[in-house]
Amino acid sequence: MEAEEGGMGRGPTVGAALAEAARHDRVFLYEDARAVTFAEFDALADRVAAGLLARGVRHGDRIGLLGLNTSQWLAAFFGAARIGAVVVTLNVRYRERELAYMLGQSGARMVICSAEAAGFDFAAFFEGFGPQVPGVTDLVFFGKPSTGGTTFDELAEGPADPAALAAAREAVAPDDPLLILYTSGTTGRPKGAVITHGSILASASAQAAHCAMDETDVLLGHLPFNHVGGITCTVMAALVTGAAVALLPAFSPDGALRAIERHRVTVLGAVPTMYVLMLGRDDFAEHDTSSVRICTAGGSNVEPALAAAIRRGFPGARLFGLYGLSESSGACVLSRPDDDAETVARTLGVMIGDFEARVVGPDGTALPPGEPGELQIRGGCVAAGYWDMPQETAAVFLDGGWLATGDMVEREPDGHLVLRGRKKEMYIQGGFNVYPVEIENVLAAHPKVAMAAGIGVPDPVLGEVGRFYVVPRPGGEPPTPEELTGYCRERLADYKVPRQFVITDEVPLTPVGKIHKAELKEHHLREAGQ
């Protein structure tokens, strides 16, 4: 009798979930004109897993994975998961500083990445990257690298040891780390949230059940797979229901609308900015969006006018607001199916599945409905902590299984959660979390900058953008906004580059000498006439 993948009776793993889906003759992925069934993809994941084993990858080893939303990216992810390797998800927008830190901090031994993506030659970049991250000793490329080297096809077609593969599959447990997803911290040092096999499946299953998804659904796969919105709320939600994913390498308004029409997409997940860009196209009405029955909007609150516009643009769809974090492995809060547009816009939603929520005051005491405090959640979706950061883990992953989200909410009597503010200074630009301190640290290294302070300010398209106040070094020529923009572009992912710079002689300080961010926000509101 063949052993059950994931260990005898130890619960689900991602590899086991894929093997279960492969028993049914259904399409898993649509990629351009090609359809890939669950069974075909399961076999590909096995070949990749065997190839990784042949190259010395073992249970618990970390693999950096960087690329666009493709079937090869997913095959690398599932192949690694199948043998208990841990995927370090990387954004194609990351550059040398960010990649060196994340690969080094995670202890990655291999990188699988696009040879070229977003106009950047990653093959040449990584070939010269060795001295910065000496632990990375193996490179595999999607596509044909300019420098030569191993391609992903060669990895998947390499030698296989069936006995070793079977043993590796059997050794994977639900509590094993599946991926490390980096999220910036208030210290500016990114923290790697450790998402397990069990936690990602718990979040995806709760979301799918709450939205009544089934095997007839087709989800649009345009949210980045290195983010929980793409890997959990899209790919894993499809996996646990036997639904299909229509792959889009990267989001564009036109590309998304064409994919919806071509593949008859039924589930559309996006951040508000994406809806604004799609609905704002002059040719929107020319696209057939009648197949869409579920729209989810996460990343930031949905403004009332946008909620109404989404319902007009996708008249056959039910709109859900969605709230989640890297630390919750994906969605943990969604609008109720019968919530009207006003409720969707006003609230985050309610806890889904059997996940729990409490609202606590500064002393950690649970507060009754109607009183604002920090949202803390508990349940199977909660990640295992931060990779190799015990102090940061202890501050967020609390006794009793509670996760401190850092978001201030108020719970209504019927269970709806209303966001009252960010405990931290993070702002969300186009669906991406941005922490000002990381940009402030970069700006502080500029030879013409004495001090920098950033805040998030409202933007009609991106939701929020960064506005940074810069104090020049005394006695020298002040930097220009254009100069600072170029400086940041060389050192940060593009979504972190501030959209607004204010060159000023001073910034307000608190009595203890800290930058007074609240006063900066008030000053901006006065300038904007709000």
C-alpha cells in the first residue's frame, strides 16, 4: 500500500492537496492558448521535485524564487513544496540591496529566477552576485539566460530517483515551513513571515468556503505570486476547490480585461487601484465581463464610489472586501455575502472560517464592541513566526496563538470590523505595503540629506503614495526632487520610490526629539485644503 503524502494521518500538505486534485480530470491552469490539467501539473511538479533532489536540495533547504506569474514559477513552487524545501518568494522589482538581504537572511542555497523580467537581465545580475550571498551556490533560470547556465527545462528533465522522491514526499508535515515572505518592519529591516503548509491551506480553504467557490470557477491569476494575494487568495483557493487559474504574467488593465473575456473568469481578486485602472479604460464597455460572479478587493479600504463602480462594471458579481496579512498567510476577514455596497466600503468584513478575533487596549485587555483597539487574530491561518528573528516573533506572535496585526479596529455588535487606523506608519501604495522608515534609511545615506521623514498621503489612483520631507545638509547645495527620485530608484523596488518630495529647512519634532509624523500629516491636510 502506497504511503499517504504528507505523513500518515498528519493532515494536509500542499503536495497532498495537489495530488488529491490530480485525481480529477479538470483544468488547473490556462496559460495563453494552453490548458494544463491538475494531473499534468502534478506530474510536472514531481519532475521538478526529482530535479531538485538530484541537485542536492533537501527538506528544509531554502530556495529563492523570482519570476512573473507563469506555470513554470508555480511548478518550481510546488516542486519545492513536495520535498519540504522552503521557498523564499522574491519580487521582480527587487534590486541588489533587497535581494542580498533576503537571500542572506534566509540562508538560501539556490535561486530559481527569470533570465529576464521587467526589462532587467537577472541572469547577468545573479551570475555576478555570488560574493554578496556566498550561501547561494546554485542558479536555475526560466528562459534562456544570456550567461549560459542551467535552465528550468533542464532541471525538470534531469535524472530521477523514485525511491528518494517517495521518501521526501512522505517526510513533509503540515507544520513544516512552506514559504518565507518578506514584509518590511518598523525598524526598516524586512521580516520573513514563515507560512506553513497548514496555514496557507487553512486561509485558502476558509476564503473559498466563505465565497462559495467551486470546481467550475476560473480565477484570474494576475496578483503577484510572491504575495499572499496571488499565491494564497488565488492559486491555493483554486487548488482546494478544484478550480482553474487563468495566468497573467503581470497586471495590466487591458491584459486583465482581455483575460477575463477569453477565459470566462468568474472570480476576480484585485486591489482597489487595479479596479480603478480597469474601470477607467475608455474601452471597458467593449469587454464582456458577464462571467464574473465574485469580486474581491483587498490591500486597502474600498471607497463608496469605487464599490458602486465595481458593481456597475461587473453587474453579475458579488463584491467582497478582503483583509489579510502575510502573517495570516492570506485572507482572514471578508465581507459577508449579503453585505451591501455601503457595508463593504465602511467595514473590513467579518472573520471567516473558524478564525477568531479580539480587539485589545494598550494593556492587552480585550475590549467590548464599539471600543477601538488593536486587532488580534487566532486560528489555523496564523504563520509560524518570523524567520530567525525571535524578538520580533515574540512581539507579534503572542501567547495563546494570537497574532497582533498592528491595525486599529472597532468591532460592531454583528461582528463586522471597522478599520480606524494603522498602528504602524505603513501606507499602502497600489496594493503594496510600504514602510517609511525603509525609505528614510536610504535617503539618510544621500550625501546631500541631513534628515528625511515620510508619510502616506491620499492618491486618487494608487490609494496612497509616499510624501517625504527632506532636510538638506547645512552649507551645501540642496538635492532636487528629481535627484532624490533617481537615487531611490537605484536602491529600492519601484513601488517604494516616493512620489512626492518636499525640500524643507526643518521638520517638526516631539519633545523627546523624534520626528512628529502626526504634525506632518496635519500640515499636508491643511495644504491640501482638507
